[in-house]
Amino acid sequence: MSHDLWFRTPAPDWFEALPVGNGHLGAKVFGRVDEERIALNLDDVWSGDGPRTLNVTDGPSVLADVRRLLAEGDQLAATERTRALQGPLVESYQPLADLRILSSGEPEEYRRSLDLETGIVAVDYTVGGVRFRRETYVSTPDQVMVWTITADEPGAIDLALELTSQHPVQVEVADGTYGIVGHAPSELTIEYRKSPDPIRYRDGHGIGFGVALRVHSTGGTGDVGAAGVAVRGADSVTVVLSAASTFAGWSVPPGRDPLVALREATAVLDVVALDKLRERHLEDHHRLYDRAELQLGEPSELPTDERIKAGGNDPDLVALMFNFGRYLLMASSRPGTQAANLQGIWNQDRRPMWASDWTNNINTQMNYWLADLTGLTECFDPLTDLLEGLAESGAETARILYDAPGWVSHHNADIWRATWPVGEGGDDPVWAMCATCGVWLTAHLMEHYRFQQDLDFLRDRAYPLLAGAAEFVLAMLVEDRDGRLQFIPSTAPEHHFVLPSGDKASVDLTTTYDIWVIRELFSNLLEAEAALGLATDLAREARVARERLPEIRTADDGRLLEWPTDWQPSEPDHRHQSHLYGLYPGAEIDPTRTPEWASAARKSLEVRTAGAKPGGWTSAWLVALWARLFEPEKAAAVIRDYLSRLVSDNLLHRDGDIFQIDANFGMTGCIPELLIQSHTDTIRLLPALPSDWPDGSFRGLRARGGLTFDVTWREGKLTAVTVHATHPGTFQIALPANGTTTVTLAAGDSRTLLPPAAI
């Protein structure tokens, strides 16, 4: 059951509808019998009319003012001055259309399900003694959504289908193809700003789109017209749907004629081989999904929603959540698509929360924590694509705002690759003024290399981005009166400090978060050059600068400082744990190698978690932080709390009316930290196994160095370990209760390690 979500009723709302997708085309399936709704999205349909211009004319002088004010000790004035660096707000990810399918009859023996092993949503029911089955999936090989219905009696299927959209559209019918064309808004006010006219369309402007479908039936009759498609007396029906947009790249305006998109979508339908669709989809899906698996405890026979409501200790539900997260990344991030955004690719609102953008002070990063660790290497590609676009756009931002070389990316990004602090002077610098988001993102490139050991990727794609980020940071460092190099301006993402006056500020000298990510960037640059056989002046400069950064400091009570001064935090239980970056996702803090830092991180974490209940993505981060401190019971308590409060009945994260998919991805990326850790020179198996999970297994979890592990345990003790190597090397592997063993492997080797009791 850890691969199957199922329910006895249709989804009551969009949140609980079941997701399918291929990274480009996404859908949420409600499972209604009489009036089915399948809500569609396309990854490149956003608001806006092309790339924007950053109209800040005095960036370097503003930067000089900020630095002067900080030198004078006026953090409040420095914070406010950074507003002058803000550019346009980001655009918003858009819904596409709805496919509505009408039929009749009162269903009995109803079952709605998502089989994670096949990527197929099924609805099974009986009407008038006839058994029906509906299936929905989105094919990556064929780039179409497929909806089918079959019946166990001939001639029993009567349907009417139509496409609708929240955007103004017109129907196009030709040669048996039914479709719609339209435009996304050319101007849109982000959801947290008020406007008398927040959603604006202009003829011939905005990203155009086309959606096309064809209905194939056996038996019965069919009619295609402006009102939709009607099928009567069929034995079975297959609907094949494709969609395309006029988006032509982040740096150019979109095409103006949506009929071009419709023709592109129709051309996809022209080459579909109906008899191969399901087979090709399953082959592709299994190729990725079967690479890894987590099993915990005994499966349950209850529907998923009833298990969630029952609460308590349900390890198999944790395994289902883990497997579901892998499925979601497969469905929202594939080679050639946009990277998974705040909602993956599933969005129902024209003004979604936080624009459903890429929020780059943790949320985008969290989306991809699971990719290499759980064997979804290909799903990482869109993140690299995103970074390359941000680097190109961010080079201009670095020049305009800071007169600096290299590239910069701040807190928010959209399909037009915004890289500046957003808000046009109206957004709080506490989130807008974070100039090291691109630095954090580059850490993923080195992690990807460490897992995959792909020198071509490192040379051709990762290294140029690392070098550009390092050029920017080095140009931004300024020497203080003690000879330390300060990165100014600096923030602890989204967290204010309280000044003695009672005012709240956020901009300061180098924060602990920035120290961690800059140290890591410079180390990554040196590691990359060593692997590539390079020795540049840039790396030499980075090596020297790393040693001159401010020290990591602790407060009198033992906490890691968040800011260079032990300011009073505005929220002691704040959702961001950025000052603990060195513990996770960084790798500098470790209880065995740096016990003093680990003790300070533990104290900080205890203070941070002593107040209000955490939100969804915060919970995921806490799981990894506790795991890195070898605190399995605290991590398990966070997981139980998350499942009790912060998921819909379909396990998608939900906090009231807010959906963010980073929580799902984050949990899938952080749970393995309890089971395998390879961020030090020793690979640890079951380093923080919760007592809630006495029996279990995992297959296909990865370790840095190109290793894959299959592990089984019973009553909390290892019973089987197999390691597979894609690259040669000698590795230190820590087995619980038995210390560390050294294993030398050639490329392609597999080695069965005896359980600890037998060694």
C-alpha cells in the first residue's frame, strides 16, 4: 500500500484532486462521475509580456549609502535605503484550462486511486449494474494527457466533453479536433498587492496557448462541434489531449498568435500511436520510479484519507509520503521543462499565493533536495537550466545594482528570469534584499556532481556558474576595521531583528547564513577546479578570502548567532533556520567532527522550536536538522505532527488555503537523512533510525561518490546491506553498532556487506 493512494469518494475540491504530469503538462483529476473536472496546467504559461527592464539608475551609489549607514551603526536606515535597489515584481504562474466530462447515473462501489508505480489515476464504479473504469495519465514520451473509459457491457458509454478556461478563449474545431486558444494576462498584480484591476488582458499580448483534443471511441457515435464533443453508445473511449504555448524563451517576447500554439498541439496529436500510448508511458515511468523505494512497517488496508484522519503511528504512511514525493518530482520536472515551482506545475488561481514562482531563499532549493538522493537524476536538469538563465539575467543585475562582475540572483524569480530585489520600493527588504540566493543555488550543482561524478557536467555547466557566483561575491566583499571581509548588504532570510529603539530591521553586516553559503561557494569552487585539473587566479583569490570571512560566533547562552550582533529576534520561533545552514543542507557542522558547532546548532534549534507549531516546508527542514544531530525521536515527532496537521487527504501539503509543494519534496528529501548520510568522508547507514520504524527497508538510495545502497533492518538492527558503485573508489561505511568498514569498489561493482552481528 506504500505505492497506492486511494479513496471511497471523489475529491471535494482542487486541493484533494489527484495530480498527474510530465513536467510540461500537468493535471489535477477530481474523479467525479457525473461532471468530471480535470484541471490543466502548462509549465510555460505565465502572466507577463516578455522580459522586464531593471530601471535602477543609481545602484552603486545606493550600495555605498547602505555600507556607510551600516558602518555608522544605523541598521534601520540601511534597511530602508535598500528599497531603492528594488525592481519590478515577479509575474505569476497561470492555470491553463479545465477539461469537463459529463455523464449520468448514481455511482456505487466507488474507488478513486493513484498508483504511484504506474502514474495512473483510476476511478472505478458501478452504475445500473455496469462496471466502469476510467484512467488518466500524462505521457512523457508522447507529450499528451490520456483519459480513457471502459465498461463491462457494450454500448454503455455516453459522454459530453468540453474545454473551459479562466482566461478569455475561443473554440477552434477542424478535422475532428476540438480545441481552444487564448492568452494569459499581459499584466497582473501579484496576489498580496491591492489593485482595482489586478488581471489585465490585451489583444495580441501575453503568452498565448492552445489546447487540442481528439476523442477515439469503439462502437457508438461521436460528434465534434463548437459546443464540444458528444459520444453516444460507445464500448470504450480514449481522449488524447495536447497543449502548447507561444513562450519562446525567457529573454524574448512571446509569440503573438495563439493559433500557432494550437497547431503545435495538434501536430503532437497527429503522430500519436494509440495502441502504444499506455505501454510507452509505463516504460518511461518505471524507468525512473523503480530506481528507489522505501518500505516501513506493515501496510494498511484503509483508504488514504482515513489513515490520515486516524493519526497515530503509521510508518507505512510515512513511506507512502516518501514515495509520493518522488512521483511528484517526476511529474513536475523533466528534461526540457521549466523547473518545479512553488506548486510544482499544479495551480488553479490566476493570482496564486506568492505568484507560484521560484522562491530562492530555500523553497526552490528544497524542491530538489530529493533528486539525486533518490535516483531522479534526470529530474534535476530543469534546475540547471533555471540557473543558467538566472546567471545570464543576473549578470546584468549585478552590473546595474552593484557595478560587480559575475552574476547575482535575489529572493524571487519567474519565467522571465527576474534576478533583482523585487517590489519597486514597496516590498520589505527582509525578503527582497537577499543577494546570495544564487550562491545557495550553485551548491546544488556541486552536490549533483558529487552524486553523479559527471565531469562533463561539472566542466560544461556547473563550473561556469560557480565561477560567476564567486566573481560576484569576491567583488562584493569589503574589509572592515578588524581586517575581516564583510559581505554587505546581508540578511538572515525573512527574519527581522529588533533594535534597542524597538524598530525592526533586517539588513546588517555579514549574517551567519551568508558566511555559511559563501564559505561553501569558495570551497566548491576549489573542489571543482581540483576535479577539473584547473588552478585559476579566481580560485586562489577565493581560498584567501575564505580565511578572512567573519568567524562563526555563538551567543552567551550557547546558540549560534544569526546576525553579527546578538540582536533580539522578531520571531524566536521563525520559520527559516538559515543560520543553521552549515548543519543542513550544508555539511560543515557535524557532531563527530565539529562538536562545539553541533552543540550550538542544537541549542539554536531547541530555542527555535520551543514556540508555535512549524509550517510545512519548515517541518521538512527540521527533520533533516534533527537527523544530522542524531536526534531520531525529535525528527519522528516532527513527521507525525506534519501528517496530523499539514496535509490534504491526498497527502499534498495544505495549510488552510495554501498549497506549497516544497513541503512534499522536502519531506522526501529529508526523511532519508535518518537512514543514510554521506555528507562527511564516512557514509553512515541508519544514523538516526526512529524507534517508530523498527522494521523496514530501502532500495536505491544514493550516496555521494556514485554509490547506491539497498538496506534492510529488523528490530532496529541491520539485516542486509548491498552497495552498488557507478565509479571506482575506496569508501568508509559506518554500520550501526559495529564501527566503520573500508570498502574498495570498481565501477559497476556490487558488494554485499554482512550484517553487523556477523562481521
